[in-house]
Amino acid sequence: ISYLSYGYCIHAIVASRKQQLSVPKSTLIVMSATSVGLVAGGWVTLAGSIFSSVKRETGDNGTATISGLLPSMLLNMSIALIAIVGLVYLGIIGQLTNGQLVQYLIFLFLLMFITFGSLLVLVFPKFTYKVINWTLWHWNKIRKKPYDPQKTQEMLDNLIFSWKEMGRGNWRKPFLGAFCYTLFDLFAMYLIFVAAGYNIKLGVLFASYGLPYLLAKIAFIFPGGIGVVEATMAAIQTSLGVPSEISVVVILVYRLFSFWAPTLLGFAAMGYLNHNVPETAPEKPLVAQMSPANPGDPNALIEDSVKFLLGLPLIQSSRDQIKSDILLTGQISDGYWTSAWNTFISNPGDMMNTTVVKTRLANLYMYLMRLPEYQLS
């Protein structure tokens, strides 16, 4: 049930982008990605594997990017919330020293920074691009691999557009799926305690679940938290009065059903997905076939695009929001788009600038074609 909830999260994200990916297939993608994460890279690789699978199924970079990033962010958030509840319980019963509190707070801060660091691109798009571009360039230089900065710019543009679409209320269903994944997993541990004949307190359950997974998220060099989760769970449970023999049995059975069995099934799911690769992934048209009068002016471009695609007027506040979110990506001056467009016309060989212009035009038309007015036109 936990993995079905995760699959529903992916399904909801894809559906919010007006595309289709069934819950069962999304669940197979998650299980396959979990197995890949076990082999190398932990939850970071898991996100990358989901990106690749969703890109293969939908043919859309924006959908794949948000499908790879958002579920991991939501899952980390849910783990952090449960860990905080556990810390509060330990503090109430006097089982938390000041040193331990500081240590766990640092871990929480690091997890939130790693998880939501990508959102800096929304606030500082140019600075974030420079940092990521510099980092990837040097990393690929060390690995002696080619590096394409155009792909980095396109990824960041897709991320900005996708996040802003999620901010319009499309995050609720993915959040429900991700949070249910953690709750069902926690409930599974509770049921194993019940089956073992031990009545565990909810505070002990939350502390011995949330804090080990918090440590495992930080120590992502141990894929799946192998060793970290088991040892920390046992230490916390026995220190809070759970008999050691019950703790060991519960942890082993829980990890068998929640981690090892799904991981082994994930390798089978990987084979199935690779065997059933779509022959041709559906590609989106990059730009609608139209001739705006003054495409270098973002206001005129949006006005002409709205007339052409919708045939209905949009209020000024909506047009301003579209301009800010899509064409300017948070920049203040209209000259930002004008300069990019003029460079695109005069020097189409500037591939980085060309990628920026084409990506934002594609995002503009995709957004307009998702509006209810377009369906009525």
C-alpha cells in the first residue's frame, strides 16, 4: 500500500501536467527506482531514476523533472515531521539531552537544506544557474566527460515553470500520496508490534521511526539506510523500554516487508519497464504556428498569443502573472525577454540563448493550452 501511495504521487504530478501515467505503472517506476537507489546513490539516485522513467513515458522534460524532485521533497518533509514529533516526545519524558537535541536539529536543518535547496532557483535564477553551471562544468572536467550548459539552462527553466504550476494548488494530491506512503509504512511497523504481542506507545513508535530515517536521509552514502536504520531503531526502542528480543524481531520483519521484498520486486519491475519501452514517446510541439506582431515585447507577445489560442480576453493581472512566471522567470524588467529575443533573431547560433527562448515559448503555449478558455475556444 505504501508503494501504491508513492505511485499515486507520481500519477498525480503527471496528471497535473495534463498527461497520463497510470497508478500501477507509476508504482512500478517507484519500485524500480528504489532498487536502483539501493545499488548506488540512495534517494538522490532514486530521484534521477524516476526522472528518466517518466521522461521515457511522457516525452516531457518538465513533467519528468518535477516527478523526480517533488516526491523526494515531500517524503523528506514527512520524515522530518515525524522526527520532530519523536523529539518532542523524548523531550517530554526527559530522554533527550541538550547535545542530542542540537545534533538532531542540525540533521533536520541539513535535510531541509538538501531537500529544498533547488528552490533557490525561484528566488535567484541567474545566481543559481551560475553556481550549478560552474559545479557541473568542473565535475565533468574531472570525470573527463562532455558538458552541455544548454541542458542545464533548459532543466532550470523547466524546474521554475513546473514549480510555479505546482504552487497553483496542484501540490495537494502529490502531497497526499507522499504523506500516505510514510504513514502506511509507519502503520506497518505498528502492526508488527501488535502481532508480536507488544503494546508500543505512539511516542516511542514515532521516535524510533522518524529519527532513524532522519539519520538515514543524511547518511545517503548508505543506500536505503542499510545498517543505519536498523541499529538506530534498536538503540532507541531498547532505551525506551522495549524488550531487546521483541525489538530485534520487529525490526527484522519490518525491514523485510518494507524494504527488502519491494527492492527485490523492483528489479523485476525494472526488467518489465525496460522490456515495454514505448517505441516513440509523445513529443510536444515546441511553439504554436503563429506570427505575433512584436514577439520581442513580452506584453505584445502574450496579447497576440492569447488572441490566437484562446479567442477570449484575459484580465491584466493574469497576463502580468504569465509574463512574470514564464517569459521573465521572476525578472523585473521586460528588457530581459526583449534582449533574449533579439539575440535569438540576430545570433541563432548562440545555443544557450536559443534554448532559453524556445523553452520559454514552449512553456507559454503549453500553459495557455491548459487553460479552460482554450478548451472552449
